Amino acid sequence: MEIQVAQSQDVTVVVPTGDLDMGAADQVRRVLTELIDKGQLKLVMDLGGVGYIDSSGLGTLVAAMKQARAAGGNLKLCALQDDVRSIFEMTRLIKVMSVHATRQEAVASWG
Amino acid sequence: MRDGGPEGTFVLTSEPQHLARLRDWLRGELTRLKVENQEQFGLQVAVGEICSNSIRHAYAGLGGKPIHVSVQGNENRLVIEVRDFGKKFDPEAYRPPDFEAVPEGGIGLHLVRQFVDELSYDVTQEQGTRWTLVKYRRRE
């Protein structure tokens, strides 16, 4: 999986491309954990390039969200493709994670 | 990993990196059986979750272990079997996800059940678990 990290003002935007499955979950976990450990706690993950996610991918995002929140930040999501969004709805994570339609909206939500 | 075997059967080994090739193969089989795209996605998730369980639990994360996946279908239903040869599935050890607590794990089988009409398992073989997923086909 290709993962790009960009800075938008004081918000860190993580942009993975590919399938967020069990095979990619560790890589994503390492990237997010490293950012949080460095104190980059305003995180947005742009999932526009992710067409598939499984329970390992979900678990990785939930763990990072909890880690960021515990440190005073958050991991927000944006640009979910329809199939990926359906997985968040089935697992009810859509209600507990901060999900935005676009990257701009997600970044702006940090105020 | 190899994808030999009879038509409608795929054999992968238990490295998570092989799940993408499994999905590619499954997409081809489901297309051949004229399954619509939305349903294909759900079945890819369901089969992927069962194989992930085999990797994580039956084989405890060890690579190089076989997992067999087969697909059969007719105008009424699709039957997908996933077979591993590791530690047998133990329903007593399974804890359904607690959605009130924002689960990080345990949601794989929950997802499988969202996408198939029947899910069963057979642990009567000498080794491993045979999972059977059934999806009834909608009539136009």
C-alpha cells in the first residue's frame, strides 16, 4: 500500500492508496503510531484511494483514533468510497468516528 | 502460493499479502457466475474475513500454511467453501464485538454475517475447519 503524508496548516493528512486489509494494516498502524508519538495529533485520513477495507483495517483505524484521542487529538476520516462507507455503517463505526465528505471539510473541522 | 486445483478452486498460503490475489481470483469467479458488482464486494469481504481468521487463529500467524477456497454457483445460490488445516474453530472462544465499547477486534465474523445468508463450519475433519458460506441469488 502506498501512503503519503501531507501537512495542511497544523493538520496532518494521511493518504493511503490501495486495499486496507490484513496485509496492509501493520504498515498503516506504524505510520499512524509514529505520527501520534511525534505529537502530530490533529490527523485526517483521506480514504478516497481506498476501495476495500476489512476488519483488520478497521481495527487499525479505531486503535489510532483511541490513541490520538487519549493524547488530546483525534483521527478524522474523509472521502469514503461507497463500499468502504457501507463497512463503517455495518459496524456502526460511522457513529463514533468523525467522518467528513471531503478532505477540505475534514481539515476545516479542526477550526 | 499457487492458484491451481480444479476450476473454481484457489489455494493460497497463510501470508496476509496473498489476500489481494485471492480477491482478484474471487472477482473473476463471481463475474463468471454473473454476480453483480455490489454483491461481489460483500462476498470478497466475507471470504477475506474467513481467510484472515484462518491466518490469525487457525495458523496463529504462521506463513506457508494452506487455505483452500472454492466457489460453486447455480441460478439459485452461491456456495463458497474455505478450508484450513490448522487449529479448529472454537465457538466458545469467540466473543462477539461490543459495539458500545468501540471494538478494535472481533468484528470479522460480524461482517461475514452481513454479507451471506448462511454461515456454517465443520470441525469434524482430522485437522482444521471447513467454512461454508451460502448466498441466495435474487431473481430479477
